[in-house]
Amino acid sequence: MLRLGRLFLRVVSLTIQRELAHRVNLFFQATLALTQVAAGLAALSVIYTHVNTLAGWTAAQATLLLGIYEIVSGLLQAFIEPNLAFFSNKIYGGELDDLLLQPAPSLFTASFSTCQPWALAEVGLGMLIGGLSATHLGSIPTAGGIVAALLLLLVGIIIMWASRVLLASLAFWAQGLELSVLYSGWWQLGRYPITIYPGPIRWVLTYIVPVAFIATFPAYALTHPLDPLLLAGGAAAALGALVAMRLVWRAALRRYTSATS
């Protein structure tokens, strides 16, 4: 694990050095991240000018949820999407061969061989939004609530990574299949509390495409009494996602015969 950690930090360092050679592009991308976050805040502002609560969530709670969503979304854009977007091109273009030959686990090299450091601006903005909104909750989060929220945030990050790997792995069975746009559409639903959606959609967002763990559950843990069942469900979801990712990735590699064979 320490070796993989050092390797990951080396990848990030080299990518930052490369990106700093194109400062104008870095500034443009950071500005784009700021615009996206501002748009999310503006949407919430419009909603809460007409209502006091949204499906039981106050403006401060919904803003906290948005901050957490931006943190996980920024990590997705920084570390996962640059590697797994349009993954079928790597499989059938030969790029995956180079990743598999590297002296590191294939799942690591496929997921973290490069990054987009400008997206970390979204993570910083999410932390800022979450911190400011937490001061307007009306009550100070308990130590247990903070720990539970951090654990559920970790669960959301794990599920985000695993679900993206599972989606990319479908390309091993269906050449040219690319569902990034569909994934992005479902992902966007996570910026609002899942309780605003109708029952069937809420069920899907919790158990099939579990974006509820991305932001809704961590925000809930900060703003409500500690729920041991929620933590247990989060741990089970994270473990299940990791096991499914590992099994599907192994099965996918058994089908892979190299782009040059």
C-alpha cells in the first residue's frame, strides 16, 4: 500500500508539472469549475426563495449536501474520469497493453495512471461551501456525527470509483460501448437530496446506482442523530462495491487478448 501511495503521489506530481506548462488552460479549467459550483448554488438559491424546506431539508442542509457532492465530484473529475472515460479506446487502441505491463496492479494503473489537477479546485470549493453552510445549521454537529459523515464520505468515494470501473469494464464485452454520458446524467442527480425524487427513482439511486452515498447520506449524518444502521449499510455497500469491482475486472482481463494479437 505504501508503494502504491508513493506511486500515486508521483503521478500527481508529474501531472501538475506538466499542467503548469500550460497555465492559461489551467486557469480556464479552474474558472469552469468555479462556474459549475456557482450554478449549483444559484439553483438552490432560486428554489429556497419559494420554499423554506425541500423534502425536509433546510437551505443550510441542502447547501452542505451540495458542498459534499462537489468534493466527491471533484475527486471523480481529477483522478477517475481522465483514466476511465472512453475506456474502450484504450482497450482496442493498444494503450491498455502499456498499462498492464507496468509493475503495479492493473486495476491501479488503469484507474490512476494520470490525473487532471485543475479539478481539485472543485474539491476546495466544495470544502469551503460545506464549511460555511455548517455554521448556519442552527446546531453544532456532534463528534459522532462528524466521524459518521467522514466514514460515509469515504463510502461514497469508494462507490464512485467502483461504479466507474464497472461501467468501463463493460467495454471488454461490447466493443465501442461507452456509457459515460449516461453515468454523468445519473451522477448529476446526487447534487440534491434523494428524498426529493419519487419512490422508484429514490430506490434506484440508493440500491442500483447508489449516488445517495455520494452526498445525501454524509450530509444526513452531520445534520441528524447518529444512525448505526446507516453506517452498517454504508460499510456493506462499500465492501460489496469493492468485491464486485475486483471480480468483474478479473473476468474482464481474462477476456482481453491484447490489441496487437
